[in-house]
Amino acid sequence: MGPNEPEGQAAPAGGGAGRGGAGVPGGRRRQRVSMADVAELAGVSSQTVSRVSNGRPGVIGSTREQVLAAMRELGYRPNSAARALRYGRFHTIGVILFSLSSTGSSRTVEAIATHAAAEGYAITLIPIDVATQDNVLGAFTRMGELAVDAVIVIMEIHLLDTSTVQLPPGVHVVVVDSDAGDRYCVVDTDQADGARRAVRHLLELGHRTVWHVTGPESSYAGQRRSQAWRAVLEEAGRPVPAPLHGDWSAESGHAAGLALAEVPECTAVFAANDQMALGLLRAFHERGRSVPADISVVGFDDTADAPFFIPPLTTVHQDFAEVGRRCVQRVLRQIRTGDDSRPGTDLVPTRLVIRGSTAPPDGPRSSRAAKAP
């Protein structure tokens, strides 16, 4: 691109009559609106227009509004491709993930998009429907062909463990929800600490032990939560019941709940996410096991619906907004400083939110009996 080439594109019909932006009779092509046209109309320099169009500081509010008004009148739109060639940045962050249907993925992507937009960046999203090595390789290959400055990867580490998966050269990378801190820059929720808080809460209420409905065996988050559940019970010298395996869905939690409802000694259950906890609540209700009078239930995620379950769900709160913010913060730091993606893990703390689904064993029932005449 030459130094005098305009950094803008054609105005829409009806914009900027007399300044190259209006439609031309007979269907002839409209002239391109240039930065100089905007500067002339606004009564400022082309440098000032450039600062406004690129969102840079150093322009007083009234002048900025004057330039924006001229852009609107002329239908001028900054040419992002021209800017990228000039400054070497595309102001776009790529995101690769398995599924938008899971709570963690969807809320993390939402947070990434929000914080990226606040910094003047867009996101390019490539979801992977089936977690196969070929699909992962295809996603990375596709991302390498796109104009992105950085990539945020939300996926399990075992699918990055291959010489065939190559990260796009020169593109900064942050990985989410993965045990990959020895090779990549990782941002994640402190999965283990959250699970420990949940199990300790139930033991402190007086329950002899805690049953567990796990996430998928292939899930890093599910593995960390399950390992922490087992470790707390073993450290306390408590029996470790056989875990029931779920797949994050309420349906799998319901199936586990029907089985646990037939175990008289089961008084407390830790579900690896809120959706499976919802399935547990439904199953216990169907089998006449009261929550929390007969069985206490704790979930993980603190979804927006958790306070409205019957009873309201005690759960571990994940700060997805903070995970997204730190991901964007990390990649922007790498872009702006030119640093490589240095290995290491940044853990976002969790907190336990106590609601109505947990109580001491037989606590509510004993209280009612004590008040009876």
C-alpha cells in the first residue's frame, strides 16, 4: 500500500453528496471516500482523523465528535485491511473450542468477546463439533490462514499432544481449561480448590462421607474435581464410595440420582456441575428422598438458574468473566510487548455459595420433630 493510498472504503448510497460518496446517475461506480475528505469536512488534519478511526487517545472530546459526525455524513468506514498492512496488526483474536453448548465454554467465550471489544478487538470463532485429532488439526490450520493476532484455545490438553498439531507461526496463544502450563500460557479456574470447598462443606455439616457424580473421563475439569473429591475424603479418613460417571447433562445426573436414591446410607452428593445436580434433584424427588432433609446436594459452576432450583442449589462459583478477562489481558500483553507465549498457569479463585440444598444429616427433619407438639 502506498503512503498516499486512502485508508477507507466507498460510502453507502445517499451519503456525502458532493464529496465523492454520493451515488452517480447511470449506475457508474461511486468514488472512494478518503481520509482527506473526512479531514476537510471536519476541519481537522488527516492525522487527527487517523487517531479517531483507530481509537487512539490524544483527541479532545469535541474534536472526536466532529470527526465522527463527518465520517457518518460521508459514509466513511476505516479500512481494517489497510490498517493491518500499515501497522502489522489485525485487531482480531481467534478462539478455538469444542462446544458452545457447555456452560463453561459459552460463558468464557462471552467474556472473551466482551473484554476484547472493550480493547478494540473482534473475535473469530472456530467451534469443533467432534473432538478428534483431525478436527483439531483442521481448526488450527484454518486459524493459521485467517488474519488473527492471537489465538485462545478452549480444549483438553490430550488433543494438543501430537506433533501434527502446529500452532500458527508468529501468533500468540493462551490455553483455557487445560493442564498445559508446562508448554503454554494457561488461564483456568482453580478446579481442585472449588471441589475441595464443596466436599469439606458437606463433611463439616456432619455427613460421614460424600458420593460423587463425575464429569466425562476425558475432561480435564472433571478429572481435577474428581481427584480433589477423593483426596479430601482420604485425608479425612472417610470411606470413598464408588463414583458415578456423568457427561455434564441433567439426564446423566438424573440416572445417577435414581441409583443413589436406592442407597440408604447416601446422605450427601457432590455433582461435578450444576446441570447434573439438577438431574439429581429431580431423581430424588421422584423417589421420595427429600433434599436436604434426606440428602444434601452440591453442584459446581453457579449457573444463573442455580438460585431457582427447588431447593436453591449450594454450588461452587466459577468466575467466567474473570477467566475471559485474563485471557484477553494475556494475549494483548503478548501482542503489545512482543513477548512469546511463556508457559505457566494463572488460576482464578472459586468460592462456595451456600443455599438451601445442603444441611446436616437429618438436620431439618430433626428440627421439625423438635417443634412438633
